[in-house]
Amino acid sequence: MKEDTCAACDCELDDTRIAVKIGGKTVEVCCEECAIALREAEAATLAAAATAAHAGR
């Protein structure tokens, strides 16, 4: 992924880019839909990790 492309869909970024913090890093996306998709993916990953950690007790 190039630095001037969306972190979610790889489209070229323009002046309407949105900064999203994911996993402690800030990435840029092209639109609110991509921002939502990344936030949902991070939430699902964190939930799965928490479930796995709880099951391992």
C-alpha cells in the first residue's frame, strides 16, 4: 500500500481524507465508509482476542 492511498480500499487519497487510529497507529482513509470498516474490523479482532484469552483460563 502506498502512502497516498486509502488504508482500507487502496483508492487514491485527496483533500477529504480521514485519519483513523487503529491499533495505536494513525492511518488515512478515503471516506467515512472505509473509516467505519476499519473500526469494525479492529473491534471484531479485539473481541475475538478477548474471547480467546477468556477461553484459555
